[in-house]
Amino acid sequence: MHLNAFLLLGAVLFCIGVYGVLARNNGVMVLMSIELILNAVNINLVAFGAMNDDLSGQVFALFVIAVAAAEVGIGLAIVILIYRNRETINVDEVNLLKW
């Protein structure tokens, strides 16, 4: 397959993820959209690494996966705590940082 196909797939996933972050009110959906963005980056890293016959793209993709796993763990913990305190995970109604 050509590099253009992977770049197009990465761009589509990235755009879907950005739309999900900007348009969704649900905290879990926002986290899932961020995961889509990170997966789009992983596709591009691996595609460029394969194009150059280099493993550095795959190594960077593994680091991104590790960061994404930490983000999911912390993000879900925050969402659960917000739900316990406010009984909603709607990000528009959560104003924990306001006085």
C-alpha cells in the first residue's frame, strides 16, 4: 500500500477525534475522542517509519500508547470522581475550578 492511504486514514481519524472533543458533552466520549487523535498519530508515526525503513516510528508509537494508557487511567478516575460529586459527567455542567 502507498503512504498516502495511511496518511489519509490518519487525517480522517484525527478530524473525527477533534470533532468529538469539540462537540461532545459527555466526559467519557471526550476521552474516547482523545484516544482517536492519539491513534491517528500512531498510524502516521508507523507509516513514516516504514517508509524510511526505520524502527523509530514504532518506538515512538509505543511511547504514545504508554502515555495513552496513563491518560485513560487518570481520565476515567477523574470522570468517576466528578460523577460521584456532581452526579453528571456532562462537561458543560462541571465547574469545579470556579470559586
